[in-house]
Amino acid sequence: MFAGLWCALAWKLYQWDPLPRPSVQDPSLAGISGWLVFAGLSLVVASVRLALDIRELLPSYSLQTWNAVTAVGQSAYDPMWAPLLLMELAVNLAKLIFLILILVLFFRRRSSLPTVMIAWLVLSPLVHAADLLLVAQLDKHDAGQSMRDWAELGRTVFFSLLWTLYYLRSRRVAATFTHRLGTGLRAAPAIAEGVSAETRPSPS
């Protein structure tokens, strides 16, 4: 059920086809190079790590484990385990599906990638924070691990802010992600420092 919902939303986002951002006409800036190489590799690594994390989490949803932590009277019972496990499953499936979508948009150089990427960078830490708050409601949660998790979230927020600024301000991003759905490359409006597109001489 969760996977079907996330796939439907991802498909809607894939079909979203905004106009490219205005960019400076500089062929040397177009393409997956510079910091975008690191961004692409980070997305691939994050996808693989998340898939492995989901694989490790799957035994938690076996009937035996589920009953041990959600059935009243069991030694490991806690009323928060059921909502926590369901949230973990839904969130991890959503992350994996949308990371795959972002990878497709990234390597196809779609015009929607910068906005989708920024939304991912903003929402991911918020969802992680909600998850940590839910874990903190468990009676037997590890306080030391919780502190380490919050510190890791702080680092994630910091780097998410840096990448958000990069996708907003980078001329390479504006020059690279210009492809439209079904129409290939559609040039973004050209701008140049001190020269507007209207005053640029026509090519001979």
C-alpha cells in the first residue's frame, strides 16, 4: 500500500515539467561536472545505503517479532512500537522511491531537478526529526544513541542548507538542468552579466 502511494506521487513529480531557470550562455557550464559530480555520486551512495538499511529492517516485520513488541503482555511490549515500525517502513520506502526518482531526473538533466532536489533537502531532515521524536517516546530507548542521532541530524541540516544554496545559486545547475519531458532540450532564457537577453546581438 505504502509503495503504491509513493510510486503514484513519484510518477506525478516525474511528469511535472517546469520551464528551465534563466542561465548564462556558457557551454562550459552545461553538463554533470564540477560539484555536480560529487552530488550525483552522493545520490547513488545514499540510494544503495538506504536499500541495505531497508533489507536489515525487514526482519522486524516478521510475525514473531511483530507480536513480541506489539502484543500486550509480552516483555518487549510498548504501545509506541506499532506506529514506530509502520512509520519507519513508510518513510524508508518513500525515501528509496524518491531517491530513485531524483537519480533519474538528475542524469536526464531535467528542468524539474533543482526544485525537487531542494524539496528533498528540506523535507528529509524534518522527517528524520519526527522519527527521532517518536523513538524518544519508547520506554526503553537508548538515551546515548538518541544524543548521537540528534547530533547526526544537526550535521545533516547543515549540509542540506549548503546544498540548497548551491542548487539555488549555481550557474552550472541553471545551465545543466534544462531538459524538458518529451521535448528534449529546451534552452532557458539567456542572461549575461551587464547584458540582457534583449540587447544580445543575433548570431550571424
